[in-house]
Amino acid sequence: MSSLVPSTADPCALDTCEFFTGYVHADDDVRLKVMHWRPRHPKPAPPLLFVAGWVSSVNGWLDFIRAAAAQRPVYYLETREK
């Protein structure tokens, strides 16, 4: 996986988290986008790896991600180019 880098393009617009993006190389010509929210004041909880369905996008999961990222680190993997 490439390094995750800080980004200001947070689709959740969370003030309580730091937001990072990067890519996972799945095959020679295939990269999948990773978004990572890290709470500024996390609770003792394991990170969550969220892999949405093929036809969904991050915008359909914003309420869920906002709730989860308030408690723990969340990694969202795009399953295809959106």
C-alpha cells in the first residue's frame, strides 16, 4: 500500500478526526482508493476496515462513517473506481 497522506477533501467534513487518503495496489494496473479517518480523541476500540459494496460509494455511508469515526479509526476501501 502506498503511504496515506493528509487530505483536506474529507467527504464527512469531521472536525473531530484527521483525514488521510492513499491507494492499495491490487494488480499491475489496478489501484483501489483508501480513505482513513483517525479520531483526535479515540476511545479504546479496534480500527474498523469498511469495504462497501460494488455499486455503492462513500457518500451513501457518510452517516455510518461519522458515527464510527467518532469512536475509532476507520479505513474505507473503494472496491472500484467511482
